[in-house]
Amino acid sequence: MIEFRSLTVSFGEEVVLSNVNLTLEEGRVHALIGPSGCGKSTLLRLVTGLLRPTRGAVFFGGALLTDATQAQVNRRLGYVIQDGGLFPHMTAGANATLAAALAGMAPSAAQARGEELFALVGLTTGLWDRYPSQLSGGQRQRVALARALMLDPAVLLLDEPLSAVDPMVRAELQHELRGLFRTLRKTVVLVTHDLAEAAYLGDTVTLLGKGVVAQHGAFRDLLVAPASEFVRGFVRSQRALHDLGGGDGD
């Protein structure tokens, strides 16, 4: 579904990604994980066209991503960023149906679709007319997820969507997301800093370090057959962090 071929991204002398080759298969949940600055969020920006590679290429559905094809691809993407990215001057309902309005959907149809998605992500329609400042962190993330699903995208891109919520809400949302992924059966690319979250939600886990893919595969492979000392050390440190009750910092 999404393929990165011999991909390098650099800003001046700073190399963010270096010769990355990675294929993310259709219909699966792919978790991207690694230390801060390893390039995991950069991969999402390359898919959305917010960045272009310095060298190499990105393919979506077998087609090369270019300036000419990006707009068509973006109509097949749903994108949720860390804090949800809701517009503060718009109600929850208006935020959720924004993509529908831009696509020319009739207001009544957009509202019906929005109310359907509110129920799907665990929101009541009583929140429809509230503004983001009147919502909890978990509610804002649910609205952002509803907005991302509005046009029934083929691919969901989630950039650390749960990092800004408290641990109890985060655990609840993780459980809900897992059920939602299984229900929708979409291709999902999830960026997270938390290995336990990646293991719980992801069908595959891709660990990046210093701009390269350190290991890609099932979570169990990282545990029982780490590809390098970096992988072994990352898994060990994450386990220790969770044993101490952490895992929610970046």
C-alpha cells in the first residue's frame, strides 16, 4: 500500500532519514516507533506531501507520489496529529464535518455522517455544539479521529494521537482504537514513542534509530530476535520504563 524506496531526507547537513526501504502492507496496522528525532513522523509527512524526499521515492498503491498525484492521494488519507489539531473557533460538529464541507457534501448528509462517526468513536451527539475548549483531551482526540474518518479514507495516519492525554484516558482510548481498527480493517500507520502501545495496536512494528530502519516485523521478533544491540537496548529500556510506571513521556 505504502512503499518507501531508497529514501533519504536531509535538511542541509542534517540527515533525518537515510536510505530507508520499507513496505507497509494494505489492511494492517503498522506501528512506527523509536527515539525522538529518529524520523518516524517524517515518514508520515512524506506520505501527505508535507515533505518531499531529498533522494528516493514514496509509492502509494503502486503509484509514485509526486506534486501532480498528491492531491488525489490526500483524498484517500485520514490524518490525526498529536493534539488533534481542532480549530478552536469551530464546534466539535463543524470540525468533524470540515472535510465533508470542503468536498461539497450536502450539510444534512455531512451531519448524518458526523453523527454516525461520533457514535463509532464513543462520543454523544450532545457534544456536537461544544467548542474544543469545552472538551476533555480524550474527547478532542475522538473528534479529530471522527474528522479523519469523515470521507472514509483508505489509510489512517496517526501521529502520536494519544501522547497528550492522561494515562487512564490513554488506556481507554488504546482499547477503543484496537476495536475500531479491527472493525474498519483499514490500513493504519501509527507513530508512537511507547513500545507497549505499538505492541498492543500494531500488526507490525518498525523501530527506527538515527534515521534508519533498525528492525521491521512482528513485535515478538524484537523481543526474541533483536537485529542489533540498539534494538536490544531500546526494548530493554522501554520495559524498564514501564516497570517503573512510566512510558508516557517522550
